[in-house]
Amino acid sequence: MPAKRRTKARKQPLQQRSRETVAVILEAAARVLEARGLEGYNTNAVAERGGISVGSVYQYFPNKDALTLALIGRFEDALLAKVRDAVAASEGKSLTASLNLIVRAQFEAHAERAGLNRILETEEDRLRPASSGASAAGELKELVAALLARHRREIARPVDHDAVEDLIVISRAMVDHALQNDLSQASASRRVLRAIEGYLFGPRRDF
């Protein structure tokens, strides 16, 4: 059997200088993807763009797939931060207003460097192991679960793991679709919110 391709970072940067080097590498990788797409994306191009040796890249990342996964992780962390802020800002607001804040946070996270994020979306399913990103995904679910729990009496279905996961999948898929098709954020946000509310407020059906 062929050897399994390594996609994890070689080591975690612990010192300030190492963290700065990794930040330079990741930003260089992002800019190469934005400028050249996947066809022009490789470790040599990243090293050249970052003004560092390719050996410095390999010191932290074994290949370009590991770099891409790190970029995906960076995006997930940024998305999580925006959703965290949205949930905090939703305290005392109606469920509809709170959901609207979360949808807006998703659009804002995806809209920042939208071209790069579209590439990362296409690569995510191919690259991400089942365990990768578990921390960010877990916290995102906790945030959404806490929000729904505050409005439990308004929701027509049980606020359980399935409801939280469905809500995240519905909103994320629709945000991705809107961005890929250049829909206006205002129009797309209304559609996402309508779909979420239809799921949460619609009549309960057991199968």
C-alpha cells in the first residue's frame, strides 16, 4: 500500500520567533492561493512569496496539504471568534434577532478574502481528517446550543444535538451557496434566516 500522505504540521511553534515564522508562512500561502489558485500553489512558491527558504517551510509543514489544513484552521478560528461575539451580543435579544447576528457573522467571516475562502472550502472535504478541527467545531456547537437553550420555549422541536448540528449545516451551506453565486448579502441573509426559522419554528414531525 502507498504511504499515507502526512498532512499535520511537523511541530508547534512555541517561541515568539517561531510563531512569527509560521504566521509569515501561512500568509504567504494565502497570497499564493489568491494570486495563482491551486495550480500555482506549492511550497516553493510559498517560500518565495514569504521571502524565506523552502527549508523553513518544511521545518513546520511537510507539504502543501498541511499548509492548506492550517489555513482552513485559521479560517475556522476566525469564524468561531465572530460567532462568539455574535452570541455575546445577542443577550437579551429575540431569537430572530440573535439568529440574524449569527448569520451576519458567518457572512462576514466568509466575505473577508472571499476568493481564498472559496478555495479552502473546495479543499476542506478532501483534506480534513475526522478529528481535525474538533475543538473549533465543538465550541461552535456549544455556542449555538447555548443560544437555542435560552429560547427553548419558542422552538417547536427539541433543542438537542441534532437540532444544533442541523442549524449549523443549513446556515453554512446556504452562506456558501450565496457567496459562490454572488448573491447580495442582504437578500441571502433573509433566505438563510427564513430557512433556519422554518426548521426551528415549523411543525414537529416524527419519522
